[in-house]
Amino acid sequence: MGLHDCSIVVIGSINMDLAVRCPRVPAPGETILGSSLLESPGGKGANQAVAAGTLGGGVAMVGCVGNDTYGDALRASLAAAKVNTDWVLSRGERSGVALIEVADTGENSIVVVPAANGLLMPSDVESALAALPAARIMLLQLEVPLSTVRAAARLGKQRGLRILLDPAPAQPLPPDLLAEVDILTPNQGEAAILLGRTGEVSLDDAPSAAAQLSAMGPRVVLLKLGSEGVLLYDAGRIEHVAGYAMATVDTTAAGDCLAGALATALAEGAPLHEAVYFANAAAAISTTRAGAQVSMPGHADVDRWLASH
């Protein structure tokens, strides 16, 4: 995939995931036995890029890996999904790593060590965007320095890109960043933190919370509700897109799949409403498969699913 063919640019993290399967997520101070260890490429940014690439979207990844064997494997995984890696930069000795505990229920707990991801600079983003004349959609997350995310949103908006932000890992965000965002995609816990609350936004309170988040800047809020699907808030219009009853295996990267699928559908020219349905189905399919990038469905998979549901 050449840079001149990329309508989607993902700016974010690239990690190696070390996922342990266990009966449940252990309590503080508790030791339990796991049943398996899966080593696979991940990172929220790379996951979103692979999701878009697997679905056939023209996508470029902008991020950093270390000068180690993980870095080589992470770059190769992106390329295998037809993601352009010209702006996957080698920085530092260590690539980012995510330590993931996956319970038998499919729920997970994640600790990320950023390493090389922390070395992605605003100047890298500026140079990459100058080399991506076809870019129309930018995907952002929060596993690289916030200063770089803020600069990317500003630079992207100056070039007329549609800015999608997945506000994870959860943290309060500055108003200038939210003002640049077109589509915000928090889950219930992330939404609560953005609003200065404790706990999670409840299903009943989701419409009000989405409206409050939109008032902070983003025209569109896509509030992820886990097995209940997503709530779409679009300039005052509210729609609950229900979840699917799935044989859930692993929810790791389901939100990343949703972001990559949403960007792909929008890049294909789908109206927002249709793009959300497509992304919701893609994310649901991904939960039936173990792992992060390896769980991403192809376009035909999602089309068949939508046709039969």
C-alpha cells in the first residue's frame, strides 16, 4: 500500500501483547494459575490500523517500535494486513509491551509499558502527514504522548481530516484536544472520567452523558456499551445500536476493531449511521476470536454477518 493510496492514517501505539488465559482476573495480592500464554502483535494504534487494513481500507500507520526482535515482528504484522509502514519508526531499545489477563468469561485486564511509543514526536506526525496527500480520516488514541496526540489532532484538522479519538487509556483531556475531535468513541468508564465522575456511565444515563461529552467539542459521540452495543449521539440525534448475542471468547481489541471498521466504512463513503452498524458488527465478530490483531474480521465476514442479522 503506497502512501498516495492511504485515505486513513492511524497515529498511535504499537505493542507486543503477552496475553495470559486464566479462570478470572486475580484480585490484588492473589496468585492464580493461567492455562496458556499467547504472544501476539497489538497496541491500540496498530490494532486499529490492522482492523482497517484487514477490511480493505487504505491505511498508513504512524508510530514507533524499538530496535529489538519485537519491533521487526510488529512491523511485519502491520505489513501483512496491507498497512503502509513507511512511518513506523525505530526508536530506542525496547518496543512497547502490553500484559493482558484474559478471564474465561472473555473479560480482560491490561497493563501497558509504552517504551518506544513514548518517543513519537509531533514533528514525526507533521512529516508523515506531508507525505500522505490522500489522507481523509485520522484515528487517534492515548497510548503515545498526549502532546503528540494534541499536535496530531490540530495538524489533521488544519488539513481537513476527519478526526476520530478513542480516549483510552482513560484520562481527563484538555478542551483544545476535544475541540478538534469530530467523533469521540469512549466506553462507559472512559466517558465517566472525561465527565469527572467515578465508576461507569450507566445504560440509562448514556444519552445524557453522550450529550454532555458532545458539548465539550465532538459533534458525534459513539458511546461503547459492551454487550449492549453502542449509543450514537449525532448533533442531538440519539440512536441505540443494540449488541449481538455472541459466544464471546476474548474482548481484547474489540473497541479497536470498532474504530478501524468505522474509519473504513466512512472512507468508503458510507453515511455515519450505516458506518456505525458496520463497525458494531465487526467488533462483535472480533469477540468470537482470541487475540488482538488476529481477531479482526475481513469485509466479507462483516457483510455476511449483516446480511444474516
